[in-house]
Amino acid sequence: MTSVITNVSALVALQSLQQVQFDLNQSQNRIATGLRINNPVDDAANFGIAQGLRSNLQAFAAVQQSLSSGTGLLSVATA
């Protein structure tokens, strides 16, 4: 006769670990893609880094717009 012994505590711990791993992967993916995580409490260090990267991207966009405006002004001046 075959018997299956299950350790309920181990199964609950495994399920909990899998959920934590899923949440961690989801937060890391959101940070890597520049999306917001739920709130700063989720991961304060990564939230701060993501905010810094967002501000850098906005600064680069402003510089690019200024350069485009300068290029347009120069082309008008030469014409």
C-alpha cells in the first residue's frame, strides 16, 4: 500500500515564499521599466532611485527640446 505524507507547514511556507518572490519580481520589473510601485513603503531605496531616474529623463527631454528650438532658430537665421 502506498502512503503519501504531507507536511502542511512546509506547504504553507512554500506558498508564502512563492508569493513573496512574485511580489519582489513584480516590484523590480516596475522599477526597471520606470513604472511606479504601490508606494514608497514597498521599497524605499529603489523608489528613490526610480524617482531620480525619472527626473533625469525629464531633464534630458528639456535639453532635447531646447536643442531642437535652437536648431530651428539657426535654420531660420541662415535662411
